[in-house]
Amino acid sequence: MSTVLHTPPQTPAPADDDLAALAARHGLSVSGARPSLPEYVRRLWARRHFITAFATAKLTAQYSQAKLGQVWQVMTPLLNAAVYYFIFGVLLGTKHGVPDYVPFLVTGVFIWTFTQSSIMAGTRAISGNLGLVRALHFPRAALPISFCLQQLQQLLFSMGALIVILLCFGVPVGVSWLLALPALFLQFTFNAGVSMVMARMGAKTPDIAQLMPFVLRTWMYVSGVMWSIDKLAKNDSLPHAVTIALAANPAAVYIDLMRFALIDSFHASQLPAHVWALAAGWALVAGVGGFIYFWKAEETYGRG
């Protein structure tokens, strides 16, 4: 007697279109899918309280283990300024021909530190917070923006020491000091945009964070933090294109705007042509371009 085995009929796998229709019928969507750009902006704005609270908490915790605590927020850039003054101002003589060199230098160091710290923190915004990214669902742009906001809060806290230094070296209080507010706003927008670019790159290649200190150090040396770009521009030893590139450097633009706002001996003639348009242009290109660049990879963060 023979036994005939019957193979059950194969059920064809549902097509992708059928699955999509089934999901749509039951109100299901892809987990972590990238929303549209307007919807992403709306969600990010809804998380604005989280962004400010996260930035404040990170700032408070940054020096919580140090005995001097928040004093290091002021001491770190001041110590850097002291080192730069000795090396560049005294040994290399860059202070000659620059009025109010100490206020000039300290302002440059404080403003440059804002950009440097924002970009470094942004580079690690995703790769250094994978636990948070994987545990909670929120617009990932909130992280690099909150780190930039943290650095802005730190700068504002340190501005008290900067004002004391300016007054001690005879720089009078002037109406032009109000120009510091729009200058800082434009710089914050620029910093946030670059930070979002670096956050996406750092999320894919974490080793970029090891390279960034060298890149930023080089950028600092060509940004006129310790020396006057205007004085160098009057020297015929450099090609004209190089001096224009140095003056249009976004870091140098924001540093010079703050010097123009705070130091009365720093005149408008020392600023590059159309400096406010240049500052706004850099902020717009970096802010909008960096935001869109980061948003395009939203669904990839924390995966893999």
C-alpha cells in the first residue's frame, strides 16, 4: 500500500503594494520615518522647552565635579587669552599697531571659543548620545541645537568677565554695545547650522571627532583671533585674493563685528565691505543649508 503525500498549496507572499494598503487602512506608518520639512520644523518647535532645559542641564553638569564649578566657564577662555597674549602679543609682536590689544584679544578668544565649542559639541551630538536617540522619539536636530544653545549660555555667562576687562582697560560703555545682540544671533545661527552638518557626519563616521580639533585649530589661526586681519591686508606681501578670503572668513566676520560693537578704537574702516550682509549671508547659508542637510538623514540616526 502506498501513501501519497500532498504538499499544501503555497500561499503567495503579499505584494509590497498590498502591505502598504493594509498599513494605510489600519493607520500604521513606518517607525522613525522622516517627516516632511514643514512637519519636522513644527515638531522641533514643539520640543523647544526640551531643548532649553537640556542645554541648561548640560551646562550645569559640565563643571559639577570641579571645585571651582562654574568659574571655569570664565577661567578657561581667560587662561587661553593669557597664553595667546604671551606667545603672539609679546613674543611674535602682533600687538604692535593694534590699539587696545588686550580687549581686542580677549574679545576674539571669547567669540572664537563660542564657535569652536559649538562645532565640537555638535560633532558628537548624535554619536555621543546614542542611548537617548534610541530610547526616545524626538526630532534629532534638537540635540545639536541644544548643544549650541548651551555654548551660547556659557558665552553670556562669561560676558560679565569680558565687560570687566573692557572697563579696566579704559573701553567706555557705548550705544554700539547693543550691536552685540544681532551679531550673537547671527553667529548662533551659523554655529547651529555647521553643528548640524557635523552632527550628521559624526553620526556616520565618529572618528571625525578626533580630527576636528586640528581643523578648528587651523581655522582659529586664520581667523584673526590673535592678530589684525585689517593690518595684514595693508601689507602687499600677500595676494589680494588671500586677504579677501581672510576677511570673508565667517569666524573672522563675527569676531570683528563683536570687536566693532564693544571696542571704541575698532572702527568701521577695519571691517570688510558689506559686513552685516556678509554675516547674515553666512548665517542663512549655514543655518538653512545645515538644517536641511541634517533633516535628510533623520531616519538613519541611531541605527546600525
